[in-house]
Amino acid sequence: MSKYDFVKNSNLVIQAKLLRQTNMYPYFRSISSPQSNTTIIEGKEVLMFGSNNYLGLNNHPKIKEAAKQAIDKYGTSCTGSRFMNGTIDLHLELENELKDFLDKEAVIIFPTGFQVNTGVIPAMAGKGDYIFIDELNHASIIDGCRMSVAQRLKYKHNDISDLSRKLNRVKNCEGTKLIITDGIFSMDGDIARLDKITREARKNDAFTFVDCAHALGVIGKHGAGTASHFGITDQVDLIGGTFSKSMASVGGFVAGNNDIIDYLRHASRSYMFSASLPPASTASVLAALKLIKSDDSFRQNLWKNTHYALRLMREHNLDIGLAETPIIPIYIRDSILTFRVAKELLDKGIYVNPVVAPGVKETDALLRFSLTAAHTNEQIEYAIEQISNTIKAHIPQEALCL
């Protein structure tokens, strides 16, 4: 037996080969332009409804200029971790701006949003502790939990009664209790019931940690996230997130009180042992943050587009579940059909992300349709009409109505 057999025979590799053979493979497509409401994929201009560029800032001239100036001043890399020689004054400036924006005492920034969760979770919960996670939390949260030796208890999606039952199981146990949830769920697009989660946390003396990767810039005061959206920032212990979506860059952050953040500076391994956020990326985030704090029109345009798209999709009888944010799941509920519909839409000049098992349950296979502030009404209308026509060509109308 070859040492490579386990790779060649894996279900993932077999599926990828089949999708390539049928010309439905949707991944790693080459993009040769900035991503806004349109982009160029494999030489063809298409409508982009598959990015996380919610505020449409990734090609903003002020943000690009800030990145260029940072390279001129600092070079391309900090050549070390924040813990040692990798802290520059731009990092500190960004952390100060973020703590004010998020209304927290302190912030630290990470090289990626994924590293926030793989660094914070193991540091906050260890042997003898308990972690409570929503079943639809992001993969980075799942991996962060796997890196911790704490006991993990999964509760049903946004089901506060189930969370309460799980907390009651360990009510009389010693050890830290940590509740973790996405702020906006990355596939289904609904908002965590954070107000009710914090109520359960107070009853059980548990920490709360909300990952605002998809909420930053989108909900809350000027886009300050889910805690701000519910007006409970003071009740949430940790607010994390990423800069790779609304903030038009890369990197991540966690915010909390001075004691917790100072502890994480010295206990989070992905923070201590990773090279720090590059100067250009840091400057990009800082410029984006200043823009959205001073001008709420980007977020307002995003929500205008979101409400319009949600109305049109419901008029077309598309299966969008409980969608309520710029992330709109269009459920196909069959993986192969989802790949086929996504490919046909790309041929019609519309890019959307197919999301299938194991990313979601097979019966929840979906097109992940995401809006930006830059989309026009005409683009939204055309995309939804084509999506509706394509799906209905494959799925009988009576099935859509079930």
C-alpha cells in the first residue's frame, strides 16, 4: 500500500475529481481585478455576490494610499512576533482606535481572525473547564475548542433553552464556564441572540465571547458589532473578529477588560508565536476604521441593498430561511445540484458561493449570496431573477413551496 493511498482515497479528493470531470469544480478560481460589485474571474467580468466586502471598501483610494505609505515607512514585514520585535506604533494606534470603537478597555490584534479563536479559546478554558458553543459556530471556533482540553458542550442553533439545559448540567461543577457564539452566523446569516445568551451567562457565572467577524461594520452603532446592536457591550466579556471582511484587509482582534487582555497577551500562543500583522495591512484597517466611524453611509447603503434583496427573494419564493442580514442563504438542499446551479449562474455572469457538506448538513446545502454597499438595484434585480429562474429550472415550483 502506498503512503499516499489515504490521501487519494479520501472522500474530499474523490469529490473534487468528480467535480472537475463534470466541469462543476467551484474552488480556487483565478481573480484578476479588485472585488467590488463586479470582478474579473478567469478573464470574464461577473457580478460579485460571493465576497465578504460588505462595505465595499477594499478598493477605496484612502485605504490603498494608507497601505502604500505604511510600506514606504515600515517596509513589507515586521519580521517578528508582537511579543518580541514585531510591535510597531501603528499596531498600538489601531488597538487604541478599536477599543474606543468597541467601547472596551483594551484590544490586541492578531495576524488572522482564525488565530483569534485558536489563541483565545485554549487560553481561556483548560482542564476542568467547560465551553458552550452554538452548533453553527465557525470552523475557527471549533478548532479553537479542539485545541483546548476543556469539555465542550454544543447547544442547538440559537436555542437559548438548550443552552440553559447544558449549563444546568454543570451548575454545581467547579471550573471556568465559557459561552462562545458567532455574532452573525457566517452561512445562515442570522444574528445570535446575544442578549439572551448574556442573561444565561449571568445566571451561571460564565464568560461570554462573541465572534463578530461578520458583524463588525454591519450591525451596531457605526458597525460596532453584535453587543452594540443589543446595547449590552458591558455584559459581554470578549468581543473578537476579523479585518478581512468589512475592514478591507486581513488580521483579527479581541477586545475586553484590561485584566483579560493583559492575560491573553501572555497566554495566547497564536498571538505570542506568530509574526505580527504587516504594516500595510495594519494601516489599511486603521484607514477603514476611521472611514466607517466618520461616515455611516457605507453601512446604510449596505442595509438598503439587504432589505431590497430580501424582499425580492421572498417575492420569487426562494428558500432563504430566517435570513436577516447581508448574508442570505438560498437553500438548494442537495450538494450536487448546488454545484450545478452555481456553475450555471457563473456562466450567466453571476458569482455566488456554493456551500455543501461537510460545511453544512447535506439537507442544508445552499448558495451563499452576500451583498455589499456597492451593489446597484439593477444588479440585485438581475442576479435574483437569474437565480430564481435557474433554481426553478431544476426544482419544481411545488417543491419550493414546501
